[in-house]
Amino acid sequence: MPDAEVVALGAGDTVWLDEYTSALVLYPYRDTEAEDKNSESLVLLIEYNGKRLLFSGDIPGKAENEIFASLPRIDVYKAAHHGSRLSSYRLPLSAIRPRYSVICFGKNRSGQPDELAADNLYDYSGEVFTTMDDAPAEFYISGDIKVNTYGG
């Protein structure tokens, strides 16, 4: 889209995706001085049909602690940073208690997802899907959430 307008977004901005779906930017803050590119990840709270979906990019656990503390319960959570050892801490997960969590990863040499991060997600989520085993996991939202996976 060569003529598309690029707009910088920061915490507090809301983008309406259609008349029923909003995306609230939770992070980065306008004054964020990130230590690395992962710490600049866009974190979005999507609301559709009374359901909340949290997309956390590659933010580290320190940012999770700050952002998640004031959030309501989340229906679908895309786990931060591929479930690395630097994310998915118990304290922020205990705040959002996702109904469903998704860990996005494939075969890798980084050891993702980290065992402790994955354990935390299993402890605080109703159900956990991984793109390695369940790819893709599709969430259909109408009155309730229906999940379809294509994995083993």
C-alpha cells in the first residue's frame, strides 16, 4: 500500500477496526525508552462482541508486570515473546487469568517455549494451545468462543 498513511501509536490510543471491534494500545508508553526492539513491541487489547483478546508482541516480563496489573480477565491471550524465559511470569498471568492462551513457536534453537513460562501459562490459563502442536488455532467469537485447531 504505497499511499497508506503511517500513524505512530502509543498507550491510550484506540483504533476502531470496524463498528464492533476496538483495539486499545496498552504499550509502548509515549515516553518508553526501550532497552531493545522487543521492549518496543505494540501491545493491543482487542474487544469484540464482549470478549477481550490480548496481543502482547515480544514484551519482556518487566513490561508484563506493569501493563497487566490493571487489566480485567482476558478471554484469549497471545503469550509474549514465544513463551521465552523472559516472559509469562506468574504475577501478570495471575492478574489476567486468560481463558485461552496461545504460545506461538516452531522448531528453534532458543529453547522456546521455556519450561517455566509454559508451566505458568498452563497454571493460569483455562486452556493452552501451541502453534507447534495446534497450528493454527482459530478462535470464532459469537455468543461464546469456539476453538478450531489443525494440529495433532
